[in-house]
Amino acid sequence: MDGVRYKTREVLDKNKIEKFLQQSRLGHLGMVDGHLPYVVPLNFVWTNEKLYFHGATGGRRNQVMDANPEVCFTVCEEYGTITDPVPAKTDTAYMSVIIFGKAEPVVDLDEATHMLQEMINKYVPGYYNRPLPQQHVDRYRSAVFGGPVQVYRIDPYHITAKENPIETDKMFIPGKNV
């Protein structure tokens, strides 16, 4: 696999990538549907160096992954515009990560329960006063067990990351001009 072309923006710090993936709230799952690209925005959890997501059983996303489980998952956060007196040097502050791997349905109840608990902890921290019961997950989670939701895991085989950090004194704010 190719690395990042713009080497000055490449992020190699695994801790920084890990923290970014744990805090980001939205990613885009890229798939190949026959000869056409198909991209879906998703909530996700990054835990134990794996990416997890869940959603309704059936549907186009699941059909596409069943036919071709090779996917990429992109997470990007835009932090604002970096200004410069020269218009052509105006830029964007951001961080992005692309994960390449295979999407596989999670059939293990312990793994599915852990992932869904992590999802709750990430998106509604402190809202529930007790952990998610395994029996609830067993009824809820997958078509394999007759439920309306399927949990998926992406085991990465390649990860790239880029960043253009915030330059506090150069960030655009409305009304600022040169």
C-alpha cells in the first residue's frame, strides 16, 4: 500500500492517531459496489486497535460488504482556515486517518457487548446508570440471532494519517482581514 504523499503532514505517532480515533465522532465507510464506489457516514468506536460500527441488518451497505468485505474507513476533522496575506497560501487545519481492512460481522456475544458498551460510553457518557446487559445485546444485535442490528469489526491492515495543525495566530475569524 502507498503511504502519504505529502510527507511533511504525515502522522506516524500511534498514540496521536489512537487518541484522534477515540475522540472523533463520525467516519465514512468506503466500499466497492460492483464497479461503483459506495460511501456511508457512520458512528464508530475504535478500541483494541480495531474499528467497530453497527447498524440495521439487510440494506445496501451489508449487501455490498457481503459481496466484497475490503473497505476503507476515513475519519477527518476540520479545525478551521489558516490565513495568509498571499491568497494562494490560505490553507485548512485538519487531521485525517484512513483505515484499510476487511469488514466482518461480529458473532461473538462478548465482543459485541463490549463494542456496544463502548459505543454508549462514547456517545452518551454517564447517561445510563448500569452496564449494558449481555442478554439485551443478544436479542438486539445480529441477524444471525434474529435481531434487527448487525455489529461489524474492521481489522486494519494499513493505516495512514495526515495533519495540518492549527496555527493559532493565523486562524481565520469573521471580520479578520489583511
